[in-house]
Amino acid sequence: MISGPRDRRITIQQRQVTLDSFGGSVVTWNNLGTRWAASKPVKDGERFGNAEAIATITHRFQILWDMNMWDQLDPKCRITFDGRTYDVVAVKEIGRREGIEISATARAENG
């Protein structure tokens, strides 16, 4: 069962890598869809990387079951929500195809 109201609008994007005319990789993001979601902040924290503190925010987003979305969602995807870009960390089924839960993390400075 989905907990909380689905009152947040999220856009789910899938990473696509193509080659440019010089043979280099070019990353683009294609929208898989925009959905109403329940959103719950799970944790925030800091870690050190490249000699600087990096603040992160983790959210859980819950959307209604969608077979097409389920087949395409994975940790190569990302979510845009409330001015931030979240990298998908994990995807799991809620109940018996009642919904999809997406755990995602964003840099706190991003937004």
C-alpha cells in the first residue's frame, strides 16, 4: 500500500549514451514520464569527497504501478523534483503491483 498522499509531481528520466562525431560519449536524459508521487525525506547527511564536504538528501518516492515504468526504472535513471535532481538508488514493488517505491539521492547544494 502506498503511504501518504500522491501530491508531488515528479519527472522520471532515463540516461541515454550516444557517440558524437569524434567517437566520444554524449549523455542525454529522456523523460520516461511525469507522475504524481508520495514523497518522504528519508535521511540527509554529509560525507567527504575530493577534499570537500558533500551534503546529500535521500527521498523515497511512491507512484502507482505502471508496467512500462517498472520495466525501464533502474539505478541509471534519475528524478527531477522540487528543483533538485535525484539519482535513483533502488526500485522495488509495493504490494502485488499496487505501486512502485523509488529511493533516490540528491546533492543538497543542487537546488
